[in-house]
Amino acid sequence: MNILDAIKNRKSIRKYKNEPLPDGALDTILESARLANSARNRQEWAFVVVSNDDVKQKLVPACNNQAFVAEASVVIVACATNEYTMRCGQPAHVIDTSIAIDHMQLAAEAIGLGSCWLGSFFPDQISKILDIPDDISIIGVLPIGVPAKNGRDKNRKPLDEIVHYEKWSAK
């Protein structure tokens, strides 16, 4: 699958089959995160991969009771290991780790797996469950698995509503 197909086809998957990931799939997904771009090439991220069913079940309440977290083959907790603000004022640690998460989602899609980037979670609870140190920021939680159902179709605005050329113009 080419990258544009992966981008077009990717959906948030909230129902997974009770199956392990295919051989090599997790390595491919993690490698895609490792290769992600980051501000000043700092690569200040780390990933906790959870495949143990008991631990995944403990993560459900920490993920705002989203039960599908426990159904996924693996759950990847994406962390920023150091806070850094770029000259433009944007938090590089959040942006960089988010880029890595997006790479993992696209890699999962490209190899026929589903994922759902979670932003509804309680970082303090996840940190306690996974022994993540206090100075590490949890940026996102990414359940990944074999889809049991297709996600909802994406409804996206047309380009002419979101793109401005040369300068900002009223739409």
C-alpha cells in the first residue's frame, strides 16, 4: 500500500479481533516511530508496549473506560522524555511524539491493522500502572490490533475551505 492509500484508508478502529499481531508487525510499527522526524532531531520519545491481557485490562479505566483498549493486540503508550519548546513557542515534545504516533498509525494501516489514537485518558493512572516516572509526559495511547469492524467513514472538509494561498483570506 502506498502512503496516500494508507492516509485515505486509515480510520479509528474501536473493535478488535482476539488475535495476535502478525509476525514482524510490531517491529514494523515501532520502526516507523523510530524513523519519525523531530525538532532538531532530538528524538525525545519513548514507547511502552503492553501486550499482557491483565495489564491491558487495568488500562481500561485509566483510558476513560474505553473497553476496546483491552481488546487490542497491543497498546502503545507514547511518551515524551524531555520537554522542549521551539523558537516559535510550540511544544516540540508534544508535536514530535505526535508525529511518531501518526507514523505508527499509518504503518499499522499499511499492513492491514487498525488503531485508534486516544487522547481521553488519565496520565497519572497510566503512569502508576506502567511505572512511568513523573518526569515523563504521556502524549497518547495507541491500541493496535486486527480490526473486527471497519471504523466510521471520514468526513473531511474540502480543500477550498481550509487552504489559503499567498495570504489569509476570508472564505
